[in-house]
Amino acid sequence: MPILRNFEIMTGKYLTFTLDTALYAAEINQVLEVLDYEPPHTLPCPDPVIAGIIWSRNRSISVINLHRKFGSTDRQPTKQSKIIVFELTDPVKKTVLYIGAVTDSVLEVLEIEDSQLEPPPETGRRTAADFITGIARKDNLFILILDFSKLFSPDDLTKIISLADNEKNTA
């Protein structure tokens, strides 16, 4: 009979996706749905990270361009491009927010034990360390684990949501 331990190895489930040649993952509990890419309805917005809005599940969803957010070159969507819809909680207003993120592809859901996660390396850039919560490896590839609730500042979230709300109210 095996000896029972007083602790349990935590395992998290992560949705993996690509941007350019990099592999990323987000905790599955932050993901509401994965949609085939459709061009977002553009909004008059000076922030180039905001790609526009889409309609899903009877609500408008602000869509962000992760290439721009991460400072890489824009890429034309392909058949593999997806929009991952994240369900986040606004830390200030304590309301649920829905934000879509355009990715080059969505791959699979992986189970990654906490013991397999390494802290992000020190890069000298505080912003990346704020939303990269860890690094895992699979088949000689690095997987950057993102926390989408930390990807935007509270001011950014307010701007993103107000743009979607304004568009919904004028429609």
C-alpha cells in the first residue's frame, strides 16, 4: 500500500498558442472560448493594441492584437489564426471582463505541474515579468506562461471596456 503524503503536487491546465515562433500558454480557467478568426470591427481608438470588437455569446468583446502588445511585427491572419476569449475580473470594479486576443494558432491543452514551472528570467524589463508567471518546457521548446489578468493595467482595462461599451450603446 502506498504511503499517503500530506501534500499534493499541483497540476494546472494551460491552453497553448503561438505568436510568431514563440509558444505561449494561459491558464485554462481564464479562457472562456476559442473562436475562429474573424476580422474585428474597428473602433476609433488611438491605441494600436486594440484591434476592435467582435460579437459572441450575445456580448461585444474587445479584441487586442498581441503582436502589437508584445512589440512584434503585425502578421496577416491565416486559417490557423484564432481569437482566444478570456474571462477576467476587473480588480477595481470587481466586474467580469471579456477580452479577445488574436493568436497565430491554438495548439492544445497541457497539464503542467507546478514543479515543472521555472520563474521567468530577469530581463531588466519590469513589464514582461508582471504578466509572465513562469516558463515550462515541452519537447525542447520553451512555453511562456502568461497571466492575462496582469497583461493590462487597470487604466488599460478601463479604456478597453469603455470602447466596447460605447460601441454597444451606439449599435
